Amino acid sequence: MGLLTLLRLRRPNQWEPPTLLDSLLVSPLAWACTIIYHILLLLRGRPFLPPPNRPSIRVVCLSDTHDLTNVKVPDGDLLIHAGDMTNVGTLEGIQRQVDWLGGLPHGEKVVVAGNHDLWFDGRSRLNEDKGPGRVEWRGVRYLGGDGAVTLEFKGGRRLNVYGVGGVPRIGPDGEHAFQYDRDKHPWKGRIPDETDVLITHTPPRFHRDLGLGCDGLLEEVWRVKPKLHVFGHAHWGHGKEAVYFDECQKAYESLMARTGKGFIWDMFPSRAWLDAVRVIWYGVNSIVWKWVMLGPVPNDGALMVNASVMYGNTGKLRNPVTVIDL
């Protein structure tokens, strides 16, 4: 560990949030543009509101409980757990988490597996789980493989929900479940077109992901444009972010993909500079159009939610559960 890390001026590993010095050394342009981009998102207002004259669907989102249950879970219509229910992924540990989730009062409960939930991936199961055994689901739906389900709620409302685990490779086979190589990602054309709610364990790239998200998943999300995308995995990325799948977002993602080569690189004119101008131009235009032409009405946007309730790598469930009204 270097001196700057000991002084907490640099982060010790990629799972920790970057410090200000980290961000400036990697790319001051990306750092500044990220701040501007999120201010623009805030000024655009809420991305959507529940449909008028119809009952809303309250979606309760959590992820990365890692064997723990000491978290306050609000009531709602649909409970989502986006993976990493356990630390080591034994059948016994998974069953305890399912028993806890099954005892909650939500009408519908859906889970996907995370990279720590080894039992779900036959290639990664621990020796003690190699024999016969199964999870007693107790009213919880597991969306494994290619899991799509249509859920019905009050007022005749329906949500098409698709969920699947899988993360870009972070370690040797057998230590994590459902890993894939980034250049051989499994996402292309995989998510059904009609998906309203998408649940994955990995984040998409550039959105609440600490830089660990998946480019292939981001491309697929652009194709499908779900109203709500719930994920976890990167604990320090906890929170929600509006998305619009428009030119401003496209410019921001393009800039983030071009930068990261060091602060010296940012000093020279490049396409990243043009992307930064485009972020500001399209962002300001979207705000003016919204408030001058449309007024105080909801936008036609969507939400991405990193639902990790684990507070970083502390081993404590401190992040609040995220509640979304659809």
C-alpha cells in the first residue's frame, strides 16, 4: 500500500469509490463532466410519474444483503432482490435468505443470483453442495437463466419483468458464479423487447458502477429501454439515476468511454472535448424544452437503481432500501 493510499488520498482498490485525487489523475475532464451531467439530470425533474387515474405499483428494491437481514424493508407491491443474497453461496445460506424474503408481506417477490450466490451456478458450487438439494422458494420467484415473468397488480396493471444474474469476470472460475469475459458478453438480443422492469446483478457501464459495469449490458439496455433497471454488485454505487436514452446521455457515455488515459491526455483537444460540449448543449436544450414548452409535467424517462444495501465493504447494511412508484 502506497503512502497516498495510507493517507486516504488514493483508493486502495477498484471496489472503493475513487477519491478526488483518483478522479483528477485519471481524467479531470470526465470528473467535471460527470458533475455537470448529474446537475443537468437533477434540473430535468422527475423522469416519470405513475399513470394518472390508475393505481401505482410500489417497487421495493434491494441487493447485496450478504447473509444479513437487519435491514428495514418498506411495504410495497413488488419486492426485488438483485443478487448476492449470501457471502459464500451455500444452499443453507441461500435458504435462510429466501425464508426471510418469503416472510415479508409484499405480494410479489423476485430475485436473481449474484456472483456470491455460488449454489445457483453448478460450475461453482462448493463441495458440500455437490449432492442433491433444492431451495424451498416459499412464494419467492427466482429468475435464473433467461427468466421472464408477467406480474399482475391491482387495477389490472401488469409489469413484464426480466431478470438474470451474471457479471464480467472478477476472479477465477469457481470463486464467483455466472462470470463471463467482457469481450464475450451474453447480452446481445437477450432481453425481451417488452420488458418493463429489468433485474441484473451487474450494473451497466458508466451508471452507478464505479467503472466496473458491463458495456454489453449497456448496449442491450439502450435497445430495450426498460422503465426500471435494478442492479447491485458495486456497493458504493448505491442510489438511483434518471436515464432518457437521448443525445445527452449518448454524449456522456461516449465521453466516459474515451477518457481515463490520464490527466495529461485531457490537455490535448480530442473528441472527448466535443462530447463534453455535446453533453452541455443537449442537456441545456432538454431543460429549456421541458420547462418552457411542457411545464411541470413528468418526463418520458426511466430509472436505473443500484439497490445495494451493503454499505461499501463494511459488512453492515446501512444503505436505505430504494422504493419506486411505477
